[in-house]
Amino acid sequence: MRKIGFFGLLSALLLTLTTSCTSSESKISELTIYSGRTEEYIAPYFAIWQRESGIKLNIRYGDSAELAAQILEEGKNSPADLFISQDAGSLGAVAEQGLLTPLPKDVAEGVPAKYIQGNREWVGLTARVRVFAYAPDRVKVLPTSFTDLSKPIYKDQVAIAPTNASFQAFLTAVISNKGLPFAEDWLRKVKANGVKIYPKNSAIVEAIDKGEVSIGLVNHYYVWEVAEALGRPINVKNGYFKANDLGNLINVSGVGILASSDKKAKAEDFINFLTSERIQSRFVSDIHEYSLLENIPIPEDLPPLSDLGAPNIDLEVLKNTKKTQDLLIKVGLL
Amino acid sequence: MQLTKIPSTTGSLNSSISRGNTYRAIVLTLVFVVITLTLIPIFYLFMRAFQKPISEIGALLFRPKTLEVVLTTSLLVVAVVALTALVGILIATGLHFVKLPFRSTFLILLVIPLAIPSYVFTYTWIALLPSFTGFLAAVFILFLTTLPYVILASLAGLRRVDGSQIEVARSFGFNNAQIFFKVVLPQIRGHISGGVLLVGLYTMSDFGAVSLLNVDTLTVTIQNMYRASYDRNAAAVISLLLVFLSALFVITDERFKSKNLLNKTTKTTGTKLYTISSKPYQITLISVFVVNTLVAVAVPVYVLLTRFINNPVAIDWRSIATASISTVVVAFFGAVIALVLSIPIGVLLSEKPTRYSRFTNRVILIGHALPGVVVGLALVSFGSKLGFIYQTTFLLAFAYALLFLAKSVASMSGSLAKVPEGAKEVAATLGMNKWAVLKNVVTPIAAPGIALGTTLVFLTAMKELPATLMLRPTGFETLATQIWSSAAISRFNEAAPYALVLLIIAAVPTFILSRPDRVDKALTTQEVRG
């Protein structure tokens, strides 16, 4: 009996503890963010904001697509105020269900219009380029187009991450430019060519460094991220396909405010903070991403975006991830 | 139920019947409530899956990839079950019959891998052998992770083996092998099948090891579909396939077990322990123990320690302390909820089996194979509609309770069944009502076994990852989520301190479970009744 009393007491205690933690409607002293950007690379800027604004940030880290699925599942009951995503697709999926709110004109003023979604439901934060990462000593003939990856010389040497949002964005671009049959054919050929599947970009870069594979489709900044994490130089370089190849797609990370948020004004301030010149230049120097603001220099050791001959990104196109995912399921890559 | 047969010395027969009926009605109502709660994830899956047109469901189920994945999963389960059963039974039999030095130390070393989550196990092996990947690697890791279940369950069975039969067999000139196959094995079958059931269901639901080793099982596919596609319907269809497969496994296991239930009640003289002291047996066993300790304990601990020492990043002790407290509190809370939920089920199952109780037991067992991601998503869907409990530690603890209810139910029903009917009847004749009997007679006898079952839920909950990621309060980190956030091998150094702390904390309940004097009680923990 005494035990039951103890358990009861404990449960009651825990309940009050948890409810007091989560349901505190205390007048805008905190914002809740679902962040698809990895903690290590974005937490420092969150810390700056907390220090300067005095507003606490509750941050839920996860995969962009995973968090998008969670927001879709939560619907109007989502506790999140902001959603930061690694790609346009996840934001598009959430926006399509009417779960993001249009941003006023004075939010993210410096960001060029082409990086803002049509209804202003989300804005771009940084740009990243799709590249092929490769081991320079093992890849003698560099591919000039993503379609080369189904060639016999790359048999069993290519890595992709089909669950990764950036890979899906690239595939979405392929589908919209070349048609669904072309994309399906390419995927099947690549699969037949012994493509290796990894859960994410960083795992691909690690696998190249370890010698498991020689070449992989990733975002440009992972070569730095993995080297920094390992604390040593790695045997992996970035390569670019020929001009205008879809393999050089430029994608954006972005942020939107949830329609269900009751702290929209503060959330807008936060977006202005992230798109300010000060923070944008930090993104460039610290994590090697391209800023969307026009007057901020490009990352060191990287070509200007305009030199990549990258196909123009159209945010409206990249949001059509449903077809992409159905295709990946159909060919058995998901 | 023989409630109506209970003679009442004080009240009339009528009032006794009505009292018995009230008791039964309350038990059945509570069972209904618990079953409903357990079915939340499966209900969610049906709801989601059938938002897809039937033709698409068919296409999804019959695409080559799905068949491939079902095959991989089945092969993995068969391989892991066969290996753990073979090795586990041999080790347990050796421990039981062969005179060995340091017996209790070996037992602890054999059971301690229970404290290591499968993803940590896998990380450490990959860190050691970078080319460690693929199906065989997954069999190896899952074998090491689940072996303790079979060892504990078999040991429990061996404790109850009828010693007089062994003596008789020996006097007829049977050799050791013949005695083992003809006398011992048939008697411990029920226990083995209980252990094997846990191994199989765990293998089906594991995500950490298989995903790191690039093996596409159903759980990995479900997780990938969910992670990568915003429409959760495809993932739900595949989840239902997993539910179906686990139902198949549960029923097969029941068949295996029910072939031999003869000695259920024939507990007579136990065997004398340590009856064999031949050198070849001792040397073989000790080498097996040493090898197991090397690959299942020494390797993970060595890798974690070296990573911990070589970690270039400053260790954030505060974050480790917070994560430790969070882990322990939520897991404990989850174990308590599982305990409470398993009471009515355990009461029902400890009585004479009926159609209802068999159905109830199957539902609980099948639920045990649901991967964390499914339970997590179902509770995100329902929880977010309830608002106030969403993303609270309560909902997370509740998820643990649902995920590991089978473990708690098994120990509950096993322990309750150990209470002799006679004792209950005597108490009833003395005028105690059902509740008083429960409190004064049943609880004291059953409590130790139940406590160990709860310990097992606590231990498993501490290691849980996918549901934790989805349901934890925002900003709330457990040791498991911290380890996972440094998921890439390149950052494994940073995960090492968290993994070490988790190992140390989880070793405490594991130690309790493997204490030799407790093994006899822990057995009921492992015995999943059919």
C-alpha cells in the first residue's frame, strides 16, 4: 500500500512537472522551432538570438521530411511556431495543406523574390548546390552528366540517399524537366548498375572516404562538414557536372511560420534575424553555404552560383515531391 | 473461473455469486480498456492504410521490393531465432548442469548485453571493423543482443526440470546427450518458446542495427517511407504487413509450445545442480563464455572507452546529467504505467484459459512486434488532437508502456499463476472477499516476479529510440536521442560518453535480472504464456 502511495505521488509530481513545462502560455517568452537543419550547424545562431532577444527557443531537431510528416500529422494542433527545412519540398508539402501563414512584406526584405514562395508562405535561408562527391584517386573519368552514373565504368561505385530531401528535390527537378518515364528509366538503370543506398549525405561522404564507394550525389557542404567532424582531411572532393545539367541543381533551405502559431510577430522577428546580413555572412563563413542576399560574398573555395550553369530553381516545381516519392517507392528505392 | 464454487461461510450463496460476478465484470471491463489502448496503433494503421485506394495498396504489397523485404525479414528472424535458440539452450544447460568456477560472474557477463542498445552495439562494431555491414552482420548483432532472453528463459525452465526423471533415465544407461534430448529438452520447451518469442518479435521490430548495417527489413522500409514521404499511408500498409507477419510468428510459436504442456504442474524434485564435472565440458563452456564476453561485452566497452578518451570535443557533463535523469525518469514512469496496465490482463491470463484470454494474449504479443516508429506516429496523431498531453513526458512514458506491455504482462500472469489456488480458496473460506484475497494472499506471493518484469520494461524503455524521437517534449533529450543525434560514424566520439553512461545505468537493472538467486523469479519475466 505504501508503494502505491509512493507511485501515485510520483506520477502526480511528474504530471504537474510536465504540464508546467509544456503548456506554459507565458507571454511570448519562448518560440518553438522544428528544425530540419542539424543541431551542430545551426544551434550557435539560435544561441545568439536567445541571448539578444531574451526569448527562449524550444528546438526540436530532426530530418526535414520527418518533421514535415510530423507537422502534417499534428495539423492545426502543432505546437510549432516555425519550421526550418533543408529543402523546398518539405516546406512545400506543409504549405500545400494550408499549415503555413503568408509572411508580411517587411519580413526577409533582403531576400530576392525568386527565393520566396509565391504566396510568401516561406522564404529561403541559404542556397546549396547538388554536386557529386568523389575520391580523386579512384575516379579516373569524371561524369559530365548525372545520366553518366548508369554507365558500366561506375558499376557498384555510386552512392545515393533516396530518403534525403535534397536528393528528392533533384529527382523532382528531373521529373519536371525530362518527364516521369525518363526519371524512372534512369533510376532503374542506376539501380541495375549496383547503386549503394545510404541514409544521408554525410554517410555517403564517409563511405567514399572509407573506400566503400567512389562517387556519390550530395550537397556541396558535406565535404567540409565530415572533415570537420572527423578532425582530419578526407579523401573526398566535390565535382560539378557540365553546365545546365540537372545534377547541378541549386536548392534552398528555408523557413516558414505555422498558421496555428499565436506568436507570429516574434516569429517574424526571428526570420528577420536569420536573413540579416550579419547572420547570413556567418552561414557562409561557418558552414560553407551560399547566402541568398546579393551583397554577401560567396563561400571560400567555391565557384559563384552563376558559374555553375545550374538549372534555375523554381520553388513551385520543387514542392511536387509526391510524384517523386511515389516513383522511388515504385522502383523500390524506398 | 470457479468463483461461483467458492463456498461462503458468512453470506448466502446468492450474494457470493453476485460478488463474484461484479469482480469478473470489473476485470473484464478493465481488460477491455487496456486492449483498446493497445489497439490504438493498429487502429491508426488501418485508418491510414485505407486512405489509399485498394488498387494502390495491392500494387504496393506486390511490388518486387516488398516481397524482397518480407523475405529478408523472415530470413533474419529465422536465422536469429535458430542461432539464439541453439546457443542459448546449450549455454543455459551448461550453466545448470556443469560444475563451473565463477558461475555467477559468467551469468552476469552473459546477460549484461541486455544493457546495450542494438544501435550502440552496431556502432562499436562498425568503429572497429569499417567494412562490417550486411545481412550476416545483422544476424551477428541481433544474435548477441537477444541471446540473454533465451539464456534466462531456458535457465528458468531448467530450474523446474523433474530431477527424478533424470535419475531414472541414467539408471537405464542413457548418456548425457540422450538425457538432454529425451528428458530435459521436452520439459523446458515451454520456457524456450517464451524466450524465442521475445527474440523473434524483437528482431522484427529492431530498427537501429539493421538500418546501420544497410539491411532492408520491414521496419527499415516503414521508417524510410515515413521519413521520406509526407503521405504516411504507404508506411501504414507496410506496417500492417509487419503486424500480419508477427501474428504468424506468434501463432507458430504457440503451436510449438502447445505440443508439450504435460509437465505444467508436475513440479516435483528439482535437479541437483552441478551434476557434471567433466573437464571437456567445462573447458568448452568456459571458452564459449569467454568468446561471448569478448564479442558482446569487451568490444563495445573497449570501443566506447577509447572513443571517450580520444574525444576531441569537450564533454558537456551538464547535458549528460540532464539526459541521464530524463532517461531514468521517463523509463521508470513507463514501467509503472505498463505495470498498472498489465494487472487486469495478468489476472485474466493467470486463470483458466478461455477463448477471450487467448485472444487477449495474442493481441498483446502481436503489439510487441510493432516498431517504435508506428507506435510513435499513432500517438502523434491521437496525442496532438488531445493537445494537453501531447509532447509531454507522460505521453512518451505511455508509449513505452504500450511498446513493452507484453513483457510486463508475461511476468504479471506468470507470477499470478504461481499463487496456489488452495491458498486463495482457504482465504475465501475465511471470509475474505476477492479484493482482500488479492491484497493479502496474491500480492505478497506474486510481487517479486512482477517487480522483475517491471524492471525488464524499465531496462528496455531506457534504450528505446524511434518513439522517443517522435514523442519527447521539444528540447527534452534522453541518452538515446543524444547518441542518435551524433548518428554519423564520423561523430561517434561525441556519442561515446552518452553511450557509456547509458550502459552503466542500464547495467543496474540488468544486474538485478541476472542475480543468480533471482533467476528463478526472473524466469516468470521471460515466460510469455501462450
